[in-house]
Amino acid sequence: MADNKLKITFTHPRSAETLRAELGPATTASQAIDGLVKAKFLDPPVRLSSYLLQHQRSSKSLPPGTALAEAGVADGDTVAVVETGVSAGRG
């Protein structure tokens, strides 16, 4: 049922682009990132880089295996995608 879905806005790590998604509260941060890659919102991570999610309201990073709702993400929240391990030379 759509009533228990969380409507979350994800922000892109390298542009002003955003993506609004409806996810189940048990969706983990890792599953959300995988979904953002499958939806082509994010490029697949390259060698020595990865993505993590940061809850904008609390400024806390979301642990990869933790459910979004358990980590404090609520309906209507914004979650930033942060790219880690990227060298300065990446285009």
C-alpha cells in the first residue's frame, strides 16, 4: 500500500539534480543507492569510490545496512547522496 511508503527527495552528489522516490520504510541505505544507480540517477561507482547517504535534517550519515525509517528518515525528507573516494582528476 502506498500509505506506508516514504516519499524522499535525493540530491545528486555532483549537480543540482534531484530525484523524488517512494520507498518502503524497511529499505536500507544500500538498497536505496542500488535503486538510484538502476534508475540512472547515479553512475555506477568507479574503482576506489562509493556512495553514502546523508540525512539532511539531522546531518547524519545513514549506515548502509540500516533501514531508512530506523535511521530517522521520515516522509518528505531530503537525503543527500555523497560520493567518497573520488580523486581530484575525475572528470
